[in-house]
Amino acid sequence: MGLSPISFTEIKAYIDTTETYLSGEEALLVHRMSQLYVNEINDKNPNKKAPFEGLETQLMSPNSIINAFAGIATISEA
């Protein structure tokens, strides 16, 4: 069957099993990061740059990290 993003049912099962609290936004972020990961793994374009290319020249300040996660949360569905 191949890789598929983590479902909200799986996220809920994890929360219930581990008694971990996740806000709705955190659950959405986990789901979205899972979608992005699966999309990258399934992309077979040999000419595509690696997602980390060019990052070594950027400074990773706390604000840039927050903005990066905010960007992930607002990316439209692929």
C-alpha cells in the first residue's frame, strides 16, 4: 500500500494511549507535517532539490523557526 499521512484517528489513538495532551493546532500540525513528509518521500523527480538545500546559509533564530512552522501550518493541501 505504501506510505500515507498519519490520520486523525491515529493521532487520537496516540493521545489516548500515552495520555498526552495535544491542542487542536498541534494535532493539525502533526497531520500536516506527515502529509508533507509523505509527499517528499513519494516524489520521484530526480531533478528536485533536497528540502534542506540552501539552509546552511540561513541563520536559524527562534523567530525564523516559529515562522517556518507557521508556514507549514498554512500551506494549502497538495
